[in-house]
Amino acid sequence: SDTQIEMLFVQLDTDNSGALSAPELFKVLEPFSDKSKRSPNRSSSTDPHDSTGVDDPRVPAELLSMLRHRWAGASYTTSGQNWTQLFNKIDKDHNGELDLYELGSMFRRILKITHDELSDGQISDVFEAWDVDQSGSLTLDELFQALAPAGSPSLQTG
């Protein structure tokens, strides 16, 4: 019925924009995706320290540089750079991981990346490239591995 469709739409439109964005739709469809069709370039390792997703062809060097620059700017607080605080701000459901929707929201709202700079499909590609353990979510460690400048020490969260 029309009422049921309207109720479903309201649930899917998590940003209350009146339209479904690709990340909102991906979030709904992700449980139905066939993970076996993912790119063969993806690391098959389950150890996130074996591959950083940084050299993945789905994240060109120019894009990675822009993302690192904008993340660095966004993660500064009055007491210096704080990756954990920014990650927690992005992690809307507070489960300690970012899903595709949360990453897309971060790119659009926090890093101010336009659709012209990065399409929703490219956001999905970046998400898959950075999700090195193929869990369907990004941990702070995975995000650090992808966005920290080369040669950075490991992330200290304590």
C-alpha cells in the first residue's frame, strides 16, 4: 500500500533529505550483495595489517592525497589532531565501525567532497578498498591505515 511505501521511505531516508542517496540505498542493499563478485585486486587476507588498501587501483593517488589532506584538516581540535574524536563523530550508531553510509556521510558532510569530485559509486569503491578484512565495515585502524601519511607510526587510541 502507499502508506507502507511511505513508511519504508521514511526509514530509508536517514538524512531526512526527501530523497534516497546512493549510500542510503547501498546500506539497505548491502546484506543482499554477492561478496564473491568483489574485485580480484582485493586482498584475500583477513589480517588488516597485511594490506592497507592504499595501493588499490580504485583509490587513485590524487584522490588519496585529497582525502588525506581533508581528513587531516577535519581531525584537528584545539588540542591537536584527534583521529578518535573525529571517528566517533562519524560513527553515528556508535558501534566502533563505519558502514558505507557513514563513510559517504563523512565524505560529503565532514570532508566537503562534492559529487563532482567523487561519485557515490566511487565512495563504494573506496569503502571496499579500505575494508581490508572484508567485514563490511571500517574500523578506526583500517581508516588510519588508509589515511595516515606513509611512514606514520601506528594509531594509538589509549
